[in-house]
Amino acid sequence: MKKQVISAIREGTVIDHIPAQNTFKVAEILGIERQSNVISVASNLKSKKIGKKGIIKLGGVFLKRKHVDRISIIAAEATLCVIKDYKVIEKKKLKRPGRFENIIKCFNPNCITNIEMEKTVFEVESHEPLTVRCYHCERAMEKDDIELL
């Protein structure tokens, strides 16, 4: 049986167990096309946990909280690994926060966040399926309604 292999990185971040259909959305969130570091992106790999998965390896890149929170919206099942000297020094499942600030755009055109320079704030009402509620106008949005800022 042939195995698919993605080369190791000396240091950086690996995002594994991304639902296959969201792999390139995660890449877009990370701004991968603008990076000059070593990057590997693979999608539709076999996974015992989720059927088909994606994986992204970012050499020399360590994610900030805002990136992790954005990724958690579309790939809450993903695993984040921090690599140093080719070894995993930290591994954790992504966890959605209970609140998103300045990450999601409110879909209500009359919301103050779409009229004035007010930051957006959303409280998570349900993690599965994802439902968030705007703090300002109190409109609820489901995962398919969410547009990232």
C-alpha cells in the first residue's frame, strides 16, 4: 500500500485534521499566498477520525490567537501542533472561544457595526451546530451565514 508523505518542518506550526472541504479556507485565513516561508498544503487525505482531512504545515510561522480563533469557526475539529527542531513540543485540539471580537461581520445591514466604526462582538450560543449572536443588534447567525472580517 502506498503512503502519502508530506515532508517535516524544522520549526513552525502544523494544522492537522482540518475537514477536507475547509482546507483551502483555512489557508486563506492564514494568508498563505502572501507568505515567503516553507508551506505544505494537502487535502482529501484519509483520516480514521474524520474520513477525509486536510493538513497545513507552516515552516517558521507560529500562529497568533486571532488566527486560531478564525480557524476554529470553520475547523473546530482541527489539531494545532507547534514544532521545534523537527519535534512536536505542543499539541492541542482547537477550541472555539465563547466570544468572538472583531472577527465576524454582522449580516444585519442596520447593525451599528456596519454603520459606524464599532467593533463586532459575537457570543457563541451553540458550538454544534455553530450559532453566534451579535452583541449589538442581537441577531443570531449560523455557520453558513458567517463572513470573516
